[in-house]
Amino acid sequence: MSTSRTVTDTGSASPQILSGRHFHEVRFSEGEKWLWNPARKQLLRDRPEERVRLRCMEWLHFDCGVPINRMSTELPVKRKSVGDQFRADILAYDAAMKPFILVECKSADVKLNEQAGMQAARYNEQIKAPFIVLSNGLGELGFAIKGDGIEAVSPLSFHLENPQSIRDFTYWHRRGFAGAKTRDTEALASLLNQIYSDKPGQISYIKAPKMDAYPHVNHYYTSINKWSVAIVSHTDGSTWLCGLHASGAFGNLMLLVCISDFQELPGVIFRQKGRTQIPDEEVSKVRDVLFKKGNSLMDAEPLLNNLAERLL
């Protein structure tokens, strides 16, 4: 295969949000939150490049129907033409265990374009996968190998006709959103589906500043006006609402409210000058609003603003 390549643009050369609709599994061990690679069955440090890779694996599995046991990650590949070696981020195989899709993961500041596609095609010379997908965690771009060239294609073309992604309580628990001791698992799963399933462009991973003692709050947050809000599981099996407000009158602030239905735990507001406990009755109000049928996360925003104004 020649190293000189051309690109045929079929009108599909704009990144699409695909892996951004999915979430990777996590594990808690020795007080730390770890990422979980299901293909290698390995705990990984919480790093941006690992999150991108694992979310792409989730997309391949749930939307494209690729079983986890037909994926390799960080596969060493030696390019015979130039004698160097690289690691393929993800290689998905077809049913005959032949290379199917090569996924190259980039950092968020790398633009996905035809030039990046041609670079990935050069990496693919030894692998010979018929399709290539580029991802930077913000979107995906697809290419098909066509002779000595590549053709831009929509990654949606790899999707199953009717992808099956059941986001029940077990799904959310394995990904660090739902505590193991939750009694009303259906209500919590419904709340999480409402918050996270339909707005991938508004969800971002945030490492909360100066919160090392609470590793579970490093998580996927959705935006509600001036708040970034997440639902997270704690190592003790409880579930928490985390609200991060990093601008405006409140300053740098983190609000934690236990929304578990199995025990009463106090809420806490952290700020630069210390912490303040939230009265139990205020915690109960937040719980009631979140789980009231027909309500959304937006209905909790006035309560969060009120807590911040009264207690700071």
C-alpha cells in the first residue's frame, strides 16, 4: 500500500458526536477512583486519553455491535515500510477476527480533518483495516480505505440498524453514577437517563479543584446555567448530587448533597475558606424535587442557588 494518499470527500468530513454519548466503567480501590478497561480487564489511572479511548470502546460495543472480546487496545504495530513502531489505540475485529475498524484517539485540542485521516491511514498500512475512525473526545470522523486513497464516510454507517443500549441501574452503577445501596433503583436510573442521555454536547468531565479527599466527585457534569451538576456514586454505596459553581457571586464552590434513599447523610458546601454543613431539611427538599415525577434537574437549580446564597 502506497504511503502517498488522496482523500475523497463524500460530504461526511464533519465530526459527529458519537462516543460522547457513552460513558466508561470505573472501579473504586483503596480509596481511589480508577478507570476500567473491559478488554484488558485492567485498572487504569484517570487520564484524559484513557477516557477518550474507553468511551470509544463503549460506542463500538453498544452502537456498532462489536463485542468487547473483539477489541484490542494499545496494540503494538511495527510499520515495515519505515521501520518504526506505534501503538494502535483501538482495533476492532470482525466476526472472522480480521481487522475491521482502526480507532485513533487524539487529545481534545487536535483538529479532526483529512490530514489527520491520512496520517492514520499510514499507520494502517500494516493492519489493513478497511475503516478508520478518529476521535478527540469531542467528536468522531470516519474514513474508508479506497485503494491508495481514503474516502470520508460517516461513522454512523458502522452502526447497527437497531442498537441496543439498556441504561438500567446496573449500567449506571458500573460507571460510577449510582450507589450500590440504592433502594429505588428504577427512579435513580430514570433520573440519570434524563440528565445524561440526550445532551452529549453539554456534558464534560471535570476534576474538581482541591477535592482530593473526594475522588468520586471527579466525574461527568452537565451544565445548568451557571452550575455544573453531576450525579455520582460514593465508595460507601451512597449516591450524591454534586454542584460546581466556579463564577459569579458564589466564587469557587462545590456543593455535595446525598440523594440516597437508604440513609440520611448531611449535605456539605465546600468553598475556598472552608466548609458548611447543609441543614437536613434542605437536603430533603433537594431529594424531593429531583425524584418528583415529571421534574427535571432544572427544577433543582433554584434550591441550589438558595443554598449558596443563604449559607455563604
